[in-house]
Amino acid sequence: MSTSLLYHAFDIRGYKYVNTKYQDGAVYFTIRQEQEELRCPVCGTRKVIRRGQVQRRFRANPISSKEVWIILAVQRVFCLFCGVVRQVKVKFAPERRSYTKAFARYALELSRHMTIKDVARHLHVSWDVVKDIQKRNLQRRFAKPKLKKLKQIAIDEISVGKGHRYLTIVLDLKSGAVVYVGNGKGADALEPFWARLQRSKARIEAVATDLSPAYISAVLAHLPHAVHVFDHFHLIKLFNDHLSELRRKLYHEATAGMQKHVLKGTRWLLLKNPENLDPRRKEPERLAEALHLNQPLAMAYYMKEDLRQIWQQPDKDSATAVLEDWVNRAMASGIGMLIKFAKTVALYRRGILAYYDYPISTGPLEGTNNKIKTMKRQAYGFRDLEFFKLKILALHETKYALVG
């Protein structure tokens, strides 16, 4: 085996081939490092004196189905400048690892098409070795995303386990990449992000969040000049939650058996958009019957449809007029739920209408959250939280295909 083959096959240079051994179905290549290649691993000087050797072996790319090992007596040297004895660096292997850099690259390439378990089985290594290779690669590439070019971001949290375990996600709305993953939820989870953002000197133009008071106060404190857009999907969802409560309350208050029968099972019909009602299941007729029997429920339902019109106007002035009209009608309805929600809309008027300055939302982040849940489900969970967070930061490079 020539030295050039050692380089081209296993990406090992600066070493001399010694011999080959075949044992227990594996191939062992012994190599050595020449005296002129020895350097102090700290200062880099060649003025060193040999001080013994430590024999090590490194996993290399397999040949067919056979395991391949590189055997090297790693030299210990005394540095004439530093005055201490150290072990020289192994150029072709990561520090403190028993595999070559070429082996790590091969494992990463296989990981694009196979699970960690499958890669480990194919390469005859443990699951932890492949996971370590992936984790080191993710740390190198994604541990500290660059924030300087951030302009528009979305912030939301995601549940990642039982017992109210959450992660807070910050998404770059321009690139679609996750730029921060914080432990927990609320203002405290974002503190490390604000510190990094300040050091990066990024100029954030707009932020999209839900109506959480924690996010509102955090954005106001750290991004006072950014436009804060309240996500309209969260506002509609909040209204739907109130609408469900109203239906439940009216059902329990209903006395006539017929009225209870009609109201029962209409929750999802109320939450659906009119265009999504299924005529084959007579959903439009069932909804119309429920609304006909109960005036407060009908009023709340039609007000929900009118609320959606706020974000469908040609300009901000028109949207302002629609919003003001909606608030006035809700306040005059005499229905407690609508009055309470009208006060919420009036309170957050500025952030709702900011959509017309920056038409952004947390919608892309909701899509990212769905990918995170899919990734977690496919992996049957993650024991290593740091590894999980790194996988989230790299999620924009992951491709999902529809199958079946």
C-alpha cells in the first residue's frame, strides 16, 4: 500500500505506510510519523525531543463490508521552547476521538439518508459514536447563528414534553432559519438572545408575536424602535376559544331538549371557516339550525367572520375603520363575551394594525414548530436537550417529502 493511496483513500497525509494486517474480518493499516513532521502541539516549533510513544488506533472508512483501522504510535515530545512534554496532534483525526475525519464525513453523508441507528449498524460502531459525530458537526455549523443581518423576526414557544416543558423559538422571517432556541418560555427564556442581539448590533425592523404580556414587555424593553405586529392567527384562535366557552355555557343553560340536541356537537362547526364546511355531511344546515335557535351564539359567530375582515382590507386606513366599527358593534351587543373581547381588541389596536406596516405573522414559525414535532416524533424523543436544540437550529436545511 503506497503513501499516496493512504492519502487518496483515507485522507491521511504526512505519515508513512508501514504494513497491513488482516485479523478477525478487519483490516489494520499501521503508519508512522516522520521526525521532520513532529511539532509542538502548542507553539508549533520543530525543536522538540522524542519522549516515548502511545499506540492508538482510529476507525477509518470501511472497505466493502470490512472494518478498517489505522494504527499509529503517537509520539510524545519535549518542547525546547515550552519546556514541557506533550503528545503531538494527530492531523487526520478529531481531538480526543478514535475515528478519522474522513470517517466522520462519511458518517455525516450517510446520515442524510439514514437514521442514526442504521448508520451505526452499517459502520459497525455504537449509536453514541454516530450521534457524537452529528452533534460536533451541528455545533461547528449552527451553535451560534449570525444575527447581524436580522431584520424581521417571529417569537413563539413550543411544548416539547410532559410536565409543561417548553422551548422558546426565534425565527428569521426572511431566511426561514431558527436563530435562537431558549429553555422554558416567557421573558426569561429570551434574555440570552437579547444579549447576543445587542452585541451583533442588528437592526430589527419588525417583530411578530402573540398577545403574551411577557413578549410585549420584552420587545418594548429590548426593541423599542421595532414595529411590534400581533399575529392575527393567534387573535382569531383566542376568539375561537371564547366562542367555544360561550357555546358550552349556552348548552348548559338550555332547558329545551331540542335546543340542547341542536347545540350539541356544533363546536367544530363554529370554529370552521364558512368555506370549509362540508355540504356532504350537512354541516352548513346543522350550523344554520344552531344559530337560528340561539341569538347570542349567532351574533358571536357572525362577529367572528367580521373580525377576519380586519386583515383583508386594501390599506391601513380602511382596516382602522373596520376595526373601530367591529369594536363598537361588539360593545353594543350586550353579550358579555363580545364586550370582553372588544376591550382586548381595542387595547391591542396598534399592534393589530401594524400588520399593514409589516405584513408578517408567526405563521412561518407555526410551520417550523410542526417540523420540530415531526422530527421529535420520528426520533422517539431526544434525551440530549442540547442535541435537540442544535437539530432545531439546523432545521431549515431539512427536507420533508410527502409519501403515499
